[in-house]
Amino acid sequence: MTRPVTSRRRTVLVPAVLLMLIAVVATGCVRFPAPESPPPTATAGSPVLPGVQTDVPVEPPPSSEACNATLTLRPPAQMPEPGRMPPNSTMAGILERGRLIVGLDIGSNLFSFRDPISGDIQGFDVDLAHEIAGAIFGDDRRVEFQVLSSAQRIDALRDKTVDVVIKTMSITCDRLDDISFSAPYYVASQRILSFRNSSIIGPAQLADKRVCAARGTTSIGRLQSIQPRARMVSTTTWADCLVLMQQGQIDAVTTDDAILAGLAAQDPWVRVVGPSLGEEFYGVGIPKGQDDMVRFVNGVLENMRATGRWQQIRDRWLSILDSGFGAPQPYYRD
């Protein structure tokens, strides 16, 4: 069982490169000293990290349009007062327990990561979790975080070991067979992370190259459909992909631009390149059948858009991205 992680922890020691992330978050930019030697060149050596898979099977590309996946349940006409949830509702059960259990990870810099100074879990997804907790309890600190890999997200919701998953999770038709989603809370574009001295500037250059992605994500299937000759390598976390790149075990990483920006903030030798390979709509994952919770979370998101809170969180964590996406427009059904 994954151990629960609360948002208040003691300070931990971290590599110096993570300290650069603080500068990125605080100032919106970071300057690296001039490198004295070239970055590593990918070699044919076997990856050394545990959990690395090099024989990744072909996966279908993600689909959200075939089933109109982003269409979601309309929020209540009037949100319940914090601390007073409707009787017998999913939210009332959470209120009675005294904490909201949220599945996320701590390796998606800018969205959910452990602050190297305070030891707290922080980021865009973390702030969203606190907003939902605040709407239930009137106290946004009533959150328990469960650290999940991308591959564990759906099982955690099916088993109801978490109340929600907020982990850069794309809304797709396949996933809607197993879980429910809120309205989209962020729109990302899948791109490529490569070395600065690399000739890789788009998917055409990934033929016969080793490309990393976290297991259980939509990034693998989309790239395989665009560049079938890419040699996919999968890992447990995105941080593992960066380590493999630094070790010269892979040539590139592919996933959403927001995640890649967090990786690039940690290493001066890598950069985000290429056109968008496709849009990803992030949603809050919710157990199947909990329609009241879907409507409630959609109400929280609606309030965040209306009050400007969404934009405040976006500006705090994601201002370094060159995309000008605002809050996604929800589309509701009754």
C-alpha cells in the first residue's frame, strides 16, 4: 500500500538542480551558468533505474473526441456551504472522515512536487486539491496526499483508496470506461524534450531514437501513432526520464509541455522543442458512479474561473510557459 503523504513534512535534502526550480517559480525565469562541457550523448547501454521498460508494446493513440469526453455534468445551481454538505452525499462522507484523500505524485514539477526548502508538496495540482478541500470543510488544509504513479491512478479510483486523483490526468474515452472526470481544468500540448546540441527538433527526427515516457500515460500511444519507428522507453515517473536522459540512456522525452517545462527547469542542457503533437485536457479523476462529486468539483472549478482564482494559480506556477491558454471552457450536460 502506498503510504499517505501529508502536505506538511520536515525539510529534506535534495540535489542542487532542484533548487533552480525555486527561482523559476519565483521569478518566471532562470539563468544557468555557461556550461563547460557538452551534454551527454545517448548511448546503447541498458537503463539502470528500477522499473524501466525498454520493450514497450504499441498502444492506441488517445481519443477524447469519439465520445465527446470533455462533456461533463452541470454543477449545482447553488453550491453547499462549506462544512454543510448534503446528507448522504459523497462530500458528506468526506466531511465526516475529516480529510480529503487526493492521489497525485511528487515528480511532476510545477504541478506537484516536494519543495526542497519546506518539504511541503506544492504545485498547480496541489493548489487545486486545496481549493476542493476548502469548499468541503471551510479549511483548505484538510488534505491527505497519496503518492501514485501514472499507472496506479485508475486502480486507486476504482478501489476508492482515494477520493479524487489530481495528477495531470488527461480526459480520454478509454478512461471514461473506468472512472469519471470533472470538467477540464487545464489544456496542455504534447511536445518533445531533447538535448540542446541535438538535431531532434520534432517527431521526424525520433525515428530509431530512444524516447522516454511515464507508464500509464497517453503520451506513448500518441507518439507511436505519429512516429512508429520511435523506440519507446517507459518509466515509473517523469523524474526517471530526466535521469535516464542525463545518463545518456535515451535521446528524448515526450509528454505535455507543462511537465516538460518542469524537467527543463532542472537541467540547462535540455530544451522543449517541436510543434504540438496534440492537445491534452486535464481533469480531476473521480470514482465511477459518484455523480454528485463530479458536479461538486465542477462547481469548485466554475467558482475558480469566475473569481480569478484559476488565473492566480496558473500565474503562480505556470507563467514560464509560452502558451497563452486560459481556463478551459466547460461544456455541461444535465
